[in-house]
Amino acid sequence: MRFAIHVPSFGSSLGDPSVLVSLAVAAEEAGWDGFFVWDHVVVPGESVVADPWVTLGAVAARTSSIRLGPLVTSLGRRRPWKVAAEASTLQRLSGGRFVLGVGAGVPQDYSPFGERVSRAEAMSEGVGLLRALLSGEVVEHRGPLFQASGVRFAPVEVPIWVGGVWPREVPFRAAAHASGVVPATFGEGGLVVLSPADAARVKADFVASGGAADADVALWGGGVLPANVAEYEEAGVTWLLTDGGAVEVEELRAFVVAGPPRSGV
């Protein structure tokens, strides 16, 4: 099992890219396996939003072993070719530590700018185009939403995790092009942590949709990491993500510095 810090990149504190970079450095020093940030352009009620790609470039330059990436990027908003160029750059800058999370995104990142693209269709088509652009082959693509003609990027291996609300089918449309899945389930009180049994069903659904049998399954546990880690491992979960449940940045920093729950859980 691997453990990662997963934090929003907005607000008076976490919207400061220097704060996010310092947290990533602290996470690596404390033994965490990954540092992931949200990817939004617009956040209702928040005017301070740090661009995750610029921030992750600084994280890559200041760290040497921790995995890093955006969870998740909307391919309808950021466009597959732009994401391919950025992902390739970050993978080379980080020395192979970059993980790209993609998803349909949320309406708040589209509607203020007059965009009316189908978010689910953009993800489904966009992941295949993204994978082709990273392959090193000449790309000829004519799809309902995207086109690319005679484009050839240098080949770079980038793990792609598809995210979305489970049990909806959207995250699994792109399973054949992905190496992992980041499911989310919501209840009346917000995000619900999947049980080991449900996590196993997510893995089975992903594989049945064309995903690899050894695919990563990353669960975001919010502020509380589950005590029964072994059961999640048996269910196929490979990553547990957390924000520590911290409200203030110094509280989060203390949680990060304490390190992941390697034992006694």
C-alpha cells in the first residue's frame, strides 16, 4: 500500500503555491509516497486559486522521490494536446515520478466562460487522443470533439488514472487507455469512503471495461485513513489518499510531518 497527501490548491493558504511546494517537500521528508493536488480554474467563493501545473513543476524541481500529479484534470477544459505537452514536460522534469489523473471535471470550470462541451464525452475521447500523443507516433485523429493531424510528440510514458463518481460508468469508458482508477462516491454528508467490498467491485468494473488487471486503485479517504488497510490491499487498492482533515495549513503541516501510517493501522 502507498500513502499520499491530496490537497486542494485554493484558498488563502493552500492557494499559495509556495505553501503547496513546502508541504510536498515535507511530505517527501516524512516518507509519504505521493503528493497530489486538485485541478480547478474556478472555485465558488474563492478568488485565490493556484494553477496545479505550475505548482507541480516547482514540486518536481524541489523533490526527488515522491510521486506527484493533478487529481483530476478535465480534458475538455485543458485540451488533450496541451495536457500531453505539460505531462511530458513534468514527467521528464520529475525523472519519471509524474502521475496524470483525468476526469470529466465540474461545470464551474466551464460555464463561467461560455463553454458547453460534453464533459463525459471529452474525457472518453480525450484519453485515447492523449495516449496517442504520448506514444511517439504520428497522430491522425478525427473525432466528434477533437482533431489532430500530423502531430508527433516525443514518446514519454505517463501513468494515467481516470477519476469519476462511482458507480456511474463515465470513469470506465477510458479504462483501456488508463493504468489506474480514482473513484469517488458521495452520500448525504459529502464524500463517502468506499468499503473494501466496494473497492473490489470498482477494480472488477475497471478490469471488465478493458483496464489492466494490475491497475492502480486510489481511494481518497478525506481526513481519516481507514484502520483496516490490509482489507483494502486484499481488495486491490494500491493507494490511500488523504488531506489529514486539517482546516488550517499549520494543522495540515503537522499531519504531513507525522508521516504515513506504515504500521499499527
